[in-house]
Amino acid sequence: MDLFAQKTWENYDAAGLSRERLETIEQLIPSGVQTVLDAGCGNGAITNTLAQRYQVTGLDFSPAALEHVQTAKILASVTSIPCADHSFDLVMCNEVLEHLTDSELIQAIAELNRCAKTYLLLSVPNSEQLASGLVRCANCGYVFHAYGHLQSFDLARLDALTNLRRMDFRVLGPRQRSFYPALLRFRQHQLGQWFKPDFALSCPHCGGSEFLAKKSILTKTVNACGRLGRPSRPYWLMALYAVSESRKAAK
């Protein structure tokens, strides 16, 4: 998925899944909030609607995405936010942290905390099984996550990363069922069936656009057994944290 390509953002949420995320965000935003930074706002699917109620600034590192944002906007990365300390009542970051390396993640959390005056709202995939989203290039064999995800989060990890008091949280979205790891590895490495993207995707190593997704009676059997009895969970996790409290305690 090319985040710098205009076509990526023109119909980014064709399924309308952002509506449920938006409703949950609106429920979680505390009363009294006036200014909001949407860090990693993408094409403004959420930002533009929130701007009807709040003074919202969208931030993203993709110029193509920002073309769709209809409020104040900043071209920048969440790892280096060009805003003063405590600039916004609430800073939120939705579906971004999972794309960062370990060092970038630490930088981003520090920057988000720095810019937040009172609250921090984070949204990430909920206990994502990263291996389930791996694709393998049919041309060069390079393996990578179809959506560019590098991190998996649960509530405990978010709490530990922020080191803030959690005020509230929600799980939401379509339910996902993880795969038995051993069967998943067998299906991928022995049977040649990896995740098959239903969107335009290029291999970052060679530029190829074909990916291994072999099908057979055996792969169908493995797929049927792979999730049998496995717990399902809503796809997204959102958590609201109190930033100002930690600053008061530190003084």
C-alpha cells in the first residue's frame, strides 16, 4: 500500500468502517475538550467530521493524504511534531503506531505526550496476529506485512508504553479470529499460501505485484482447522489516557 499515492486515499474506506471508529472516538472525548490534534490523520475521514465540533488540526506525512483534509493541517511525522508543548487539549493517534519500528514508536509516544495538554487517545489493532497478514512476493520471495504493520498491541502494552493513567477504553469493529501459529507457519512455508491482498500492492524489495497464495484441498483443510476453537476479538482497541495528571505528579 503506497501511502504517498493519490489513488490510495481517494476511496480509502470503501467499506465505511471509519463510522464506527468515529462514533467511539466521539464517545471517548471528554467534555471540555476544544482543541484536538489528529496525528496521522490520513485522508481526514475522521478529522473532517470532528472539525464540526472541535478545533481540529490534522497531521500526516503524506501530502497525498492531506489533500483530502478540510481543516488546519500539518505535513509532518508523528515522530517529530512541529508544535509547542501542551498545544492541544487532546492528542489522538489512530491506526498509526502499528506501522512504526521500535525506536520510532518510543519517539512517537514521547511526541504525542509532549503536545497533549490534558488527554491522549490512542487507537490500534487489537492484539493483532502479525503473521496472519504476511505476504510473500512471487518474484523475489520477500516477505512483509501487507498493511505495513510492525507492532502488535494489547491494553497492557499500551498502558506500559504511555505510563499514564488510563481513563477509559473500548474494543470495536469486525471480529477477528487468530490462527494456530504452527498451522499458520505450515500453510505459509510448506503449502505456499500466504495472505492475499485485495488491493494494489507492490513488493518493497523488487516492485513485483504478484504474491504467493496457492490453493489446494490441503490448504482449505488447514484453513478450516487453523481457527477452530480460537478466540475471536473485535479488530480495534481504543484507550484514553490522562496526561495532565502525570505532569502534576512529576512536579
